Amino acid sequence: MEFYDWLLFLHVGAAFALVAAMVAYWAAILATGDGDHPVVSVVQRPAGILIVLGSLLTLVLGIWLALDNDTFEIWDGWIIASIVLWAIGVGTGQRSGMLLARPGVGEDRAAGAGSVRQQGVVMHAVSSAAILLVLILMIFKPGA
């Protein structure tokens, strides 16, 4: 295997880790309903680590791949769009994690905690959509 193949392998592996962790968060969100549940704390730590590592590695390795390959340029439209969507996905995902990690998020709807959980779920949905769009761009490479 050549160096480019190793970069691509690691890039795809990092993307897999990122998507797997996001799916784990969705499973925790759906399993907990409207209230706090111990499953959130069990899932949150390892999924959070995978999201951080996966998102950073996908960005760094993806840019490295674009620079290493003569077929693609870093300023190609689909690469720029992917980087922008990556930033949106990471930013909203970070906000989602902070909102959903608050203690007692689902306990007291009268105090507005339900709306905090709802905001966290919406932010996670936006993050998931952005990362899904990045995956679509990476697979189909429109304009390349």
C-alpha cells in the first residue's frame, strides 16, 4: 500500500468513528425519552472522545489527502463545502453535548429544563445533518 492509501484508510476510519459516536448519542437520546437516565452518562464519555478524535482526524487527514493528491485541490468547491459543513457539524454537536450533559435536563419542565433538552436534541439533529452532507460530498465529489 502506498502512503496515499494509508491516509485514505485512516481518514475513512476516523469518519467511521465519528459517525458511530453520533449514532451512539442518538441511541442514548432516544432511549432516555424526556428525562435523565444513567445510559447518558455511560455513553457520553466514550462517544465524546470518539467525536473529538474522529472530527479532528477527518479534517486533518482530509486536508492532507487533498494536498497529496494531484487530482484534487484544497479550493475545489466540494472540499470547501465539506470543510464549512464540518465546522457547522462540530460546532452544533459541541453545543448539543453541553446542553444534553446538564444535570436534571429532563426533570423539571416548569423550570425550562425540557426546553434545554429539546435545544440539545435539535442541535444534535443539525450536527448529524451537516455530517451526513459531508459524507455525501465525500462519496460523490460533485464537480471533481
